[in-house]
Amino acid sequence: MSTSVIRLSVPPEPTFARSVRMMAANLAVLCSMSVDDVEDARMAAEEAFIYSCATHPEQCEVTFSLAKDALNMDFSLGSARPAEDEALAEQVALAELLLSAVSDEYVINTSEAVLSVSKSVGGVYAK
């Protein structure tokens, strides 16, 4: 399978988390991920979406890159920063903890305002 790119533009509201989760799970299945890896990808997408929403973007732009052995997800970030808001800092800390547990890698690029998450077939459990 060659790399495919799927883009979603979602209002940054918790009611749309299910849509993002389900898209991630469906794409993970297309990558032939195990049931556990599909669940991890679904949870990673949800936490990244929550993180994105917490930064108050005008719209949450989600880009899924689907390859033979991996699912990569990029989430747009808004201008709110955890250092400036205690409640946001707690929410972000929890999201980062969960992302570190269920994804192979996540990177917060504040200069480009994007949160990148990757989940590969076999993931951290196959290493």
C-alpha cells in the first residue's frame, strides 16, 4: 500500500471526539493492525484531539497519513499555552501521559502549531 493522506476539519468541540476516534480506528484496521494496536490508535487520536481542543484552535485540522505499517496523525494547535493556564496545564499533562502510553511517538511542535502522533503495526509492544 502506498501512503494515503486523509484530512478532516473538525470543530474543536468534545462532541466531535468520536468522529476522530472512529476515523483513526478504521484507518488502523486498513493498516492491518492488531486489535490492541487499533485500540491504541483510537485512544491516541482521542487524546490528541482533546489536546488540540484545549489549545483553542479555530478549527481542528487533522491529517492522517496511512502507510503499509503505520498510521501518522497531525493535529492543529491553537494559541493557548499550558504555561499560561493552570487548568489547561493539567488537561495537557494528562493527555501527554496517555499519548506516551498508547503511541509509538508524539511530538508537540509549537513553532508550527501541530501535534504529531504515530502508531505503527506492532507498536512499542513488538520491540
